[in-house]
Amino acid sequence: MLDYHIHTKLCGHANGEMEEYVQKALAASLQEMGFADHLPMLKWAHPDYAMPFEKLHNYVQQVHHLQREYPNLQIKLGIEADYYSGEEQATRELLEQYPFDYVYGSIHFIDGWAFDDPVRIKEWETRDVNEVYEQYYRLVQHAAKSKLFDIIGHFDLVKKFGHRPTKDLSGLVEETVRCCKEHGLAVEISTAGLRKPVKEIYPSKQIMRLLHRYNIPIVLGSDAHSPEEVAGRFHEARHALKALGFTKVVAFKQRKIVSTYPL
Ligand code: ZN
Ligand code: FE
Ligand code: FE
Ligand code: ZN
């Protein structure tokens, strides 16, 4: 099994040494793990949200160092990038500078509002929840169409604090899943939501069902921000996935799917 969504303290809001994350992956009997720390931000930069530009080189070197130190564990060089409308070319140029094995495309901002940041949770009260959901899924669609990313991270992150739309958005959600299919993206099944107020895996069972119906490749991620979170609650995710008929997760190398692991 693999865990592809692992952060490091370089991003300013995770803790522990990178080696401790590796040790935890080994203790959890993972065959593969991937670091996917927050790419330096091209917009709305904030020292607590992502690593600064001058740390990116160091991040890549540290992953390469760990790959040599731990030859019995597949350690991949991933990254979690935000999608910024209008910054597609700059994002592409930044991503091309390093030999990433995979790139997560994640939506954490709606017009500069970090809707998943507990510090900015009050802003939900001034917003129309239906509209936030619609804006969120439109951004996921733009991210999928941008061709910048390999995997959509935490597909329904917008539910993090438990805000629920009153409108039926199933059409929009299915359109978003179809968009991922058309553009060849994989989708992450993330156990991080189980640690958050929503207490649910990202994405929901209904969305997982769609992913299965459209035969979209999936990966597993814990979104670990501390070493003990690596592979956290994966048994629950695997159980849910198997119950829906999924049989495998995919593994990436040099931005291509190269193999699979049975669930
Ligand atoms: Zn983070
Ligand atoms: Fe994220
Ligand atoms: Fe993350
Ligand atoms: Zn994340």
C-alpha cells in the first residue's frame, strides 16, 4: 500500500523530521510513500501555508537523500500545488524545474479566501454555502482542464467544517468527475477528513461511487502534517473502497501511472 500525501515542516504548518515520516511509513508496512508538500505559492503567499521559494530546492534534495538512505521503501517525489486562475503558465514553469513523480492539484482558495483554514472560518458566515460549493467545484474543473496536475487532492475539501449545500449539486459534482476522466486525472482518497470536523473521508461515498463508475484511477493519502499521521486510518478507507468495488490504487513515477497495488 502507499501513502502519497505527506507534508514536511518546510511548509510552516507541519512538524517532525522527514526521516520520522519515513520511519512511520516503514512501521505501517507501506511499500511506497510520497512526499507532497505545499509548492511555494504564486498568489496569496503566506508563511504558514506553503514552503518559500528558496526551500524548494532543499525539499527536492532531501527527498532524493532519503531515497538513497532507504532503498527498501519506494519514496516518491511529489508536490501539492494550488490552482490559480491566470497563473497556469507560471505554475507550469515552476513544476518543470524539478523531476516530480506526481503533482497534486488542490483547491484551498476561493478568490484568495483560504476556506479550509480554521483561522478564516468566520468568513463562512458571510458566504452563501451553495455558492461556495459551486465556486469550489468550478475551480476543481479548471484545475483538471489546466493539464498541470496528475491527481486531484481531497476532492470535496469544501465540506471540511461540515457546511452542507441546501441545493442538489449532484449534477455539478458528476460533471467534475467526468472532467477528471476526460483529462486523465487520478483522484485521491484522503483519510484527512476523518480528523476534521466533518469526520468523513474525502471524497464522500457518493463521489467514490462516481469515481468507480467512471473508472478513474485512485491513490490513497493521509495528508500527514505530523509523522504519526502517516497511513492514518487507511483500514477504513480500504474497507470503504472495497465495499464499493474498487480493487486497486495506482502508483506514479515521473508523472505516469506505472503500477498498481491491490487494496
Ligand atoms: Zn498543509
Ligand atoms: Fe491540501
Ligand atoms: Fe496536503
Ligand atoms: Zn492538504
